[in-house]
Amino acid sequence: MLFNSYTFIFLFLPFVLFGYYALGKIKREFALAFLLFAGFFFYGYFEIDFLPLLISSILINFSFSRIIVNISQKSFKKFVFILSILFNIGLLSYYKYADFLISIFNDLGANFNFLHLVLPLGISFFTITQLLYLWDLYLGIAKEENLLNYSIFVSFFPHLLSGPILFPREMFEQIRNIKIEPIAENFAKGFAFFSIGLFKKVIIADSLVPYVNFGFSSPSDTSFIMAWLVAVSYFLELFFDFSGYTDMALGVSKMLNFNIPINFNSPLRSTSIAQFWQRWHISLTQSLTSAIYMPLVKFFGKPSFLKSALASSVTLFIVGIWHGAGYGFVIFALLHSVALFVFQLWKKYRPFNLYKPIAHFLTLFFITISLVFFRAETVDAALILLNNMFFGDIMLPARLSNILSDFNLHFTSGNVAGLLSWPAFLTAVFIVAFSPPSQKIVKNLTPKSYALAALFSAMFIASVLKLNSFSVFLYFQF
């Protein structure tokens, strides 16, 4: 079931809100159990075949957690903890990376048969959520003994398929102490978040899809200008699609009186690769910083700049390949980890400070190029598009080409924009350049914010009227 569907907006969400608060008046546990089954139904509606996998993962990891808590012998506790980590990494690797690893071995001369596994929806998110809990449990930061609370933590439907990644201690505290009664302010802010997210997804991101798909499916047909428009359009599509999902997740959670992590903070205004990852997919970066970066720094022993930079680069490489299996994702991860290392060297030894607009341009320039590998179907396709981005023909509209020929200036004529939706593209650029992040806009909402209320209502209505096709979120594939 998709957030951007009539079924979710007008059937599932109202039913869940009504049932949740109605049962909350009878007994708290009834409402929480209803919320759990809503999560299972939400997941099963999309992929019923993998619902048993989700439930099994929850039960197995909860069992691991209880064993870890109840064992007093440190060596055995550590053994069970390592076993639980290997189970989750193995489960994720089997579904997500098995065929890619087979392709690597086959490229080296082996002849293994591909498994052709279907990636279970949301497996990256519900697996990393539980890995973080096991890590926090082992460190004594978080502990949950109630199976119902733990199951809600993992299967909480607003975040289940594409995040944000939930932080165990904060989420368990909310589940234990949640106020199960409607709060007008939370409904208003929830609607605002949801409207912004729906607008981002339906009006902006989906409008850029045809142009992006054409460019990446036929990279050899792109000119210099078109190749750049395709690459930039994909960057914008990815941002508005993913941040749109996050905003909708924040909105639905708010309506249920839950606060989940903010995942974006104007990342396209970053002036360095480090700042970008502090503002993009914040919950993932923070999670892996605590679970990978900090242990690596500790493992390396005596602190030093080189060790810290290496730990940062390794962490960012894992962030990159977490997104998917394929040579393109590996190249993307390597580019970002190397870029972070170079940035840290520059930060320590820089002979001069970069002018802020130049630093901003270089950051976006690098990320746009790296995302070509992230999106392209093959590395060869990525290289073709990149070649056209730097060495492609200058193509201008035929009418303009005829005018310039009078001045003895000749360009290849053709349709530069093609399927590009200029209103969506320019709106996206304007929002990226001038609009504050969603959380700051919603924070300013008061009962007398009539202009904002009208804006959110208009965004919601316009988005609903455009809901005429099946369009999944990009991060569902990760």
C-alpha cells in the first residue's frame, strides 16, 4: 500500500486513526495491538508473501534480545550477540547481495547459477532497525522486555518501508508513554507534513520521472545539455521522492502522537560532502556513526587524524553499498568515501578557504556525477551519459539553430528538453534554493496561520487530483 494512493489516504489511514483512538478509550493494550496489526496489514497488502519473513525476523531477534539480557556470563553473552548480528547480516545479504556476489565470482571464471531472488520490501530498514536495537541492548543503552512494544517498534507502518530509521531508546519510551487520544495540534501538523510530502512526491518527483527514465534508458541519445538536465533531474527526483516519503511518514506518525526522526535538513545547500551526509538520510548516517564509526575509532586505538578519517571513509562506504548491490553502487560508495577522505585532508591542511558558493557548487557537482552510477542500469550506461555530460554535442532547439546560423554559428538541432516538465523542474530548483526544510515550515504552524493552512490544503488537493497512476517510492528498492 502506498502513501500516495486513494486507498491509503481515504480508507486505510482514516480507519487506523479511528480504530486506534477508539480502542485507546477501552484499553491501552488494545490500541497498541491494533497498531501492530495495522503495520502487518500495511506490509502484507503490498507483499503478502514476505509478511511471514517480517514476523519471523521480529520473533527471532526478540528471542536473541531476551537471551542476551538473561545471560550473566560475559563470554556467552558476547557469543549470542555476535550470532544475532550475523543472523541479520546474513538474512539481508542473502536477499540483497547474493546474486551480485555470484556475478562477481562468475566474472572471475566461476559458473554459478543465479538465485534470482526477489528483494523483500523494506528488508533493509526493518533489519537495520533491529541491528541497532541489538547493538544498543548489548551496550546497555536500550532494553525492551515486552514483545508487543518491540513488534510495534519494528513494524511501525509509517517508517516500515523507507524509514526514517528509528532510534530504539527514544521509540520505546514513546511506545510505553504514548498518549492515546486525539490531539488537534498533532493532527494539524501531521496534515501539514503529509501534504508537503505528497506534493513533493506527486507534483514534483513523479513529473520528472519520464525525462529521467528516458535519459538513463537511452544515454547515447543525450546531448551535452540534455545529459546534464537528466543527471540534475534525477538528483532532484531522488531528493523530492525520498524526502516526500519521509515527510508523509512524519505526518502520519504525528497524527498517531509519535515523533520519529527528521531525515533531511536542506541537504542540497551543503558546502561539503561531510555536511551533505549530515543533512541527507540523517537517521542512517547517525545510526551507522554510532554502530560502525565509533567502534572503528575505538578499535584503531590511539586517536589520530588518519585513523578518524579512515573510519569515516569506511562508514560512508558502508552507507553507500547499503543502498544496493551492483557495481554502480560500489563505485558510488567508493567515490563518496574517497571524497570524504579528501575533504578531511583539505580541512586539516588547506592552504586557503574556499569561497562558500564555490564550495557549494563543487559539492553538488560531485554528487550529481556520483549519482549517475547510482541510477544507471549498468556501469557502461553511466559512462556513456557521463561522456555526453562532458564531451557531448551542443544541441539547441531547431528554431534557435536557424537563427544562429545567420551569424555563422552552427549547433546540432533537436529537442533539448524532450519530456522534461519545466514547471516541476523549476519549482524543485526554487524550493531547494529558497524554501526552509519541512520541519521548520510546520514548526511555525499555529491556529492563526491561515495562509499556511490554505497553502497546505492547496498542496493536498492538487496532489490528490493528480493521483492517477501507480508510482512507488524510489527507496522501496533499497
